[in-house]
Amino acid sequence: MDRAGARRRAVYQVRQVRSLGSRQQQRVGQRVQDLVRRPHLTPLLNEGVVGRGDARELRNLLAPQSWRAAARACWQTHIGRPQPRPPGAEEFGDLGRHGMTSSRNLASDSRAGHRGIHITSIIAVWMTDHPRLSLGAVSDEFQIETGWLEVPVRASPAASASTMTAYLARPTQPGRWPAVLVGFEMFGITGFVRQVADRLARTGYLALVPDYYHWQSPDGATVELPADAGGRERGLELINGLDRAQVRADVQGAMEVLATRPDCSGEFAIFGMSAGAHISFYAGTQFPLAALILLYPGWLTRAGTGLSKAEPLLTLTSLIGKLGTPVLFLAGSEDHLFAPGQFDEIRASLTEAGVRHVMVVYPGVPHGFFCDERETYRPEIADDAWARTTRLLAAEFARQAAKE
């Protein structure tokens, strides 16, 4: 079969699986459909994961595994060192009664290795020795093009229309791509933030960076502040000038503009860093998303700053649970934006709200570990965070595609 025909063909693969602690084997059929229409599924296919696993029977989407090797039981710590194999869809699987990833305290379990650490329980998947499925030279690295969009927004029906500028990076290959909104750091749409959007586009997404500061810019110019004391002072002023209704209008306008494009699948996720993660948390309470990824979001638990001026954003967590959005929360234990006990407070809020989530706090790591332009950059941690991000996006967009 030629490459084009192979990529269009619906492929079925039956695997033998065994749950952890069980001797009963199950048969689970999995399916990938229409790779031309949904090329973002190809990274999963290349790793041996096909995008329509029977989550009801397996209670989980299978994680990428070596095709000829038996899968290993995967234990992922919520607080601990980066793991050799970062978590994927298995951590957001339908494991609990309310769709929440189950966890248990393994303080007395010798397998945990760390006393008192909450560890997410993952099933072990055993696969028969099938040859790797071949669909030709399918790559998970795409050529991209970039540019700027003008997005019409309206904070309320009675308000006058405004125009928001946004940076867009997109794959040049034909297809309908899921979209990821990128929340910038406090410094605005900087070169670093544009590079993050470019990386997402190369992975197979429409990546859009909205300019949430445009309401505070008289001439409509995008903000790009230096990462110095002056830039931080001005950035904090802009953060405190944010308005919830305006942010909601910005996110809605961005989604509407993207949804009308022929290269957009109509599926959305949000990825935010620092101040942008603060903004993204609020956006996640307002719109259903395939995934909400938060890198060191500040000012969630206390009133007084940004969108938490009147009340802490954390009080809105139940809205994320009602929308069913999975959350990936990544931060460092030495982050100056988090006081002692606040990580536990955030974790408890997500759990009580029934939010499917994974929360990772890296020991000894400061704020801003993902940005390679500053001294706080931690390459290994940044790589781990990126791996977790891309695997979650691929898995959750595949999950949405399977529902259609």
C-alpha cells in the first residue's frame, strides 16, 4: 500500500493487556482513524499508541511503550525527582468514580521509596510481541509558519468592540489541527514566548499567544518587557490591571477566530507560564478544554493580585471540575510565589473539586525554570515539563477525537 493510502486507512491493533495485581488478561481493541484529518495523532502512533483505546474496559489510555518489550509498572510521584519516563494519558485515565486519577499514600509501602509521598497508582500493561506498526515516514516534527492575527473581542454585549493582537504559529502541512492558547509570562509576548508557541506548532498544533495586556495599551501595541527589575515592576502593574471579564472575552475571541479557520479542528487546550498560568487557570474555569497545563502559576490562593484581587482564583476550582478538564500543574519547591503549605492547598482544592490532575513539585527548583533566557533555567526540569506537556496534549486530544 502506498504511503498516502496507508495514512488514510483505519488501522486496528489488538493487544493483550494485564492489569497490575491481576492474572486475568483482557483484550482491548484500539483504533487510529484519518491521520490526514487529524495529523496530531501521528506522534502517538509512532510510539505505539493508537488513538481510540477502550477506556471503559482498560480504565485508562495505554501509555507509549517499547513495542517489543513488556511494559513496566509506572509509579509517578506527585512530589519528587523527575522520572525517566514522564506521565502520559495513564495519569488522566478514567480511574476513579468521578473520573479523577486515583492516588494513595504509600508511606508504609516499600515500593514507594519515599515515605509520606502521594503516588499515583498506574496499571501495568503487558503487550504481546507484535512487529511495530508501520505507516510510512510519519514525523512528529512539522514545518511551521508564523504571523500575527487581529482578534475582535467584546468584554460585554454593551461594551464597544476592541481588537487584540495575537501571535500565531501553525504547521504548514495541510490538515485540521487542535489549538493551544499560550499564556505569556508577565513580560508579555516576548521572543521566548513566541519560541514556545513555535515548539508547539512543530509538534502539530495551532499555537496562539493572546495579548491579554491590550486593554491597557492605548495605541494597541503589544507589550514586550525586559526581564529586569523595571520589567518586573511594569509587568506587575499590568497584571494588577487585568479584568476577569476582559480576559474571558480575549479567550473567547481567540477560540472563535481559530474555530473559523479551515486548519483548526475546533479542539482547544491552554498552556500557561507564570502570570500566563495565573490567567490560564481562570480561563480553565470558564471554558471546556482538552487540557489545562500550568507552569508555576502564582497568586491562586490569596486575594490581592491580578485576577485574584477580589477573591482567590482557587475558589473557582469547582468550575474546572464541572467542565471535566484535566490539569497538569508543574512548579518548583523553591518558587518564591508559593508560601509554605500552598501546594498542599492547591492539591486539596483540585482533589475536592473532582479535577483529574497531576501535580509535580520539583525539589530545589526556583520559579521560571522553563525559560532558557534566565539564570533560573533548569534544562533537565524544563525537558521533563515539556515531555509531560506534549504527551498530555497528544493523549487528551486523541481522547476528544475518539468521542466524535
